[in-house]
Amino acid sequence: MSEAGSPAGMMPSTPVVGTGRRHLNPSLFVGGGLVLLVVAMALVSYVWTPYPPMRVLGTEAYQTPNADFWLGTDRFRRDVLSQILVGARTTLYVGVVAVGVAALVGVPLGILAAMSGGWLGQTVMRANDILLAFPALLLAIMFAALYGGSTQVAMIAIGIATIPSFARITRSGALGVMSTDYVTAARAAGHGPFAIALRHVLPNVAGLVIVQASVAFAIAILAEAALAYLGLGTPTGQASWGRMLYEAQSTLRSAPHLVLVPGAAIALAVLGFNLFGDGLRDYLDPKLERR
Amino acid sequence: MSEVASGEVVRSEAVSSEVPAIRLQDVGRDFRRPRRSLTQAPPVVHAVRGVTLDIERGERFGIVGESGSGKSTLLRMICGLDRPTSGSIEVEGRPIHNQPAARLGWLRHTLQLVFQDPMSSLDPRMRVRDIVAEPLVAQGQGSGAARRARVVELLEAVGLSADSADRYPHQFSGGQRQRISVARALAPGPDILVADEPVSALDVSVRAQVLNLIDDVVDGFDLTLVFVSHDLSVVRHVCDRVAVMRQGEFVEVAPTEQLYADPRHPYTQQLVSAIPDLHAALDGRAAADLARAVRERSPDA
């Protein structure tokens, strides 16, 4: 085969190797920035807040943002910025635990369903469908009614409600992996199903699971805010963005900044994790990589 | 060797008293298709039916057939990855058709596989070192250091450098990836190598190299080879004896040269005549003529 033989229009494309063609797409960039911002706020709150976040200060209530109180004060004369910073912790805490619970249960179930097939796989997926049909918020309200409203109960409930999405996406990825020759090769090499799940299936669905985790994180943040707003999540006396919204709703007209600030924080955090998830999906997708 | 029940198979083979490497007796495999109606039984596909065959030790046996002829199904059963619905399969005198996977550990170091698609047969997330060592890990052979040494030895045996071990599959070409596949298959020191269309996905220029490699390792490691292909010209290159498979059955089993020189079964004749021929090509008989010839022979297609 001579070089002259290949027409210019059909340049034999050199196989795309590694990460050469991957670009930081805007979603990943903006989403990642917002996520980092939330993380930074949470970290900063451990070492510095302008004022103790939950302490009633000797100053006026309902102050609009000014030099002393950058984001104003609420009706209990507490500093809003300090609460927002500490609230970022609650937000991340809830997200991490809820997503952790969902992934730890959902991913093994998805792999089990994909690898077992037959009645066991069917049973797992049908049980999954039943849970999926149950609105997350309803489940959380039920849990709150049973075990009392607290951050912990809220995030466990949110986590349980998020299991099906993890199980589903893991199963679909795992089915693809199970049909490859390298899994057949692993069977022919003498590996049992457990070793195959750990060595081949899990690493190859990890990308999917990470993307799902970032999207689920956004949903968890929103759900926690909703629960706190309903008075079923984080109790009074602890900083939470949803809780701040709840406490500010009666003064929506007179002190709108008390609603706008936590509302914007929630919106930006959710947006950030969603964009991050989208960006990550594009970044990890091997099909897009080739373009 | 007696004729099979169907009686259609044209057989010309030597009789041997040794225990064969692989013995198939009246092997059949049916698949149920999804139910189409509530009242009728689901339709059944007979992927493999009534295959009887002995493959002697050290033999290089080819199985040829078009796609859908059941050759891959047959192969999976020989490898203990699927079970026949009827008949029996013995590897080196030990039955495998009725054993649970947990009791086929011995088969995993007796028989190994090379696959068709060099893209899908290596886990993209594993280093070559771990891919090649996989059968050793699975069978608990050797310590970490011993495995490392063995991987290097195997890579060199298939013509790859030792530093390939630290790279990932996507950093290799199709031909190199098939070499990695061969190295993995050789790792547990098998007696039988099963190759499922190992060169079909490769460029013509690389095919010969991989075929020569398989040739070399079969010689060098004293292996029995089972080689499946849809391409008679490829099989001719490596096999001593060939079975032609069609619609789940063997239609002809014969030593390679005899099969090419004097195909007995009409389907074999058709296949042999369809092999591209340099002289024909030079004479100006192009692919179009071959296509017409094929169409004339199989009006139902």
C-alpha cells in the first residue's frame, strides 16, 4: 500500500489515543466553577465567618446589605452571609450522604440485575420501578412524619428515593459491558461472576455512575431545600438555605433580600451540579471524544 | 469412525486410538426465541444440530461457515461457555457438557480463546500487564513477581516489547491487540487454543502477520488449534483439516488440501469457487462475475 494510494479526502485517521481530543466544554467549566464555589464556601465557614452564624447580634433586624453586614441581617438579627456560608456545609453534607446511600445500594443492585438476568434480575428491576414510581418528596415527608424532621432523616430519605436512578443507569451500562468479548475472556480465564463484576463491570460503568452522581447531587440539594422549607428537614437553630427561605417567606415584600439570597444560592448550586454533570457526561463519552 | 445419523456428512478422516483433544457427540443447541403468541409455544431455533466430531491432539482444525451457520455457538460450547441442549462434549476425555461452571476450573487452563474483535476483547480500563495476567489471577497461579515475569515472557513470545505491559489497549493497533489476546490465551499454558475469526476484523496487510503468529505459537507450544472463520482462504493457511458448517450442521469434513482440490458437497464447491483467485482477477474476471456466480448458485438468497 503506497502513500499515493490514499486519496486526500480519505486521510486514514490515526487512532485517537488517550485524551488528546478532549476539551473542557463550557458546561463542565461553568458547572465546575459553581461547584467549587459551593465547596469553597463550606470550607471557608469552618475557619471564618463574619459573625457567629446563629447568634442574635446587638443590631437591627432586616438590614439590607451594607458595609458591616454584606448580605444584611434577618428578622432574628443574625448575619445572613454567615448563615449562607455555614448553610453550604449542610447542602454538601446532604448531597454527599444522599448520593452515597443511593450509589452504594443502587450500583450493586444494577450490576446484580444485569449479570443475573432471569427472574432475579427481573425482580430487582420491578422492585426498582415501584420505588421509582414513588415521588422522592413524598417519601421524605413520610419519613419525617415517622422519624421526626432532621437533616439526617431528610438525606436518608432522599438517598433511598434516588436508588432507582442509580440502579437503572448502572444496569444499562453493565448490560453493555457483559456483552463484550473481554467479559467472555474473563469467564474463559476462570473468573467467577463476583470477580468479573469487580474487575470489569464496575470500572467500566464508573463513568456513568459519576455523571449520575453529580446530577443526583443537584436533585438532593433541591429536595433538602424543599424539605427544610416545609419545616420537615433541618430544624430551627441550624443553618440551611431551605430553612432560611422558610423563615423569610413572611417578609417577602418588606425584606426581599432575605429570600433572594438563599434562593440564589440554591439555584446556583443546583445549576452548578447539573451543568457539571452534563459537562462530565460529554467529557467522558467515548463517542463524542472522536469528533 | 461411523457416519452420523443424518448421513449427509461427507467424511474423510483417519482413525486414531488416542483420546482426542475434543470429542463432540451428536451435539445440538436450541435457542428459544421470544414468544410471539400467548397460545403457541415460543419458536425454537436449532443453532447447532447433530454435530459429531473428534479433534485429535496436535491437530489444527478449521471450522468454516457463513455467519449464522452456528459456528460461534459450537465454539462457545466447546469452551464451556454455553451448554448443549443435546449430545455430549468431552475435552481430553473429560465431559464438560453437564458440568456447572464452578467445576470447569481445569478447562480454563486446558483451553483458551482468541476473539474476533480486537477492540472489544481487551478491557479498555486495564493495563496490558493485567489483561495478560488475567487467567493467572483467575486461577490463582503464581505470586505477583512470578506473574510479572511470565507476562514479559508471554509478550515477547508474541512479538511485543516488555514495556507494552504498562500501556493500555487503546495505545495499540488492531494487529498488536490480537497479539495481546494471544498472549493472554497462552498465559495459563493451555493445550488447546480456540480462535474465533481472529483475523476477520484486521486489515489484509496485518492478517498474514497474525496468522503466522498463531501458526508459530501452535507449533512452539504444541497446541491443538480450533480455528473458526468464514473465510476458506484464511483457514487454508493454518489448518490441517476443515469442517464446513451450514445451518447448524457439518456438511463436509476433510483434510484441507483434499477439501480444496476435490470438494464433495455442493455447498463446499460453492465456497471453494468463491475464493478470490489471483489468476481470475488478472484475467479480468472481477468481483461482479463472482457475485453473479453466487447469485446463480443460490437463487433463494
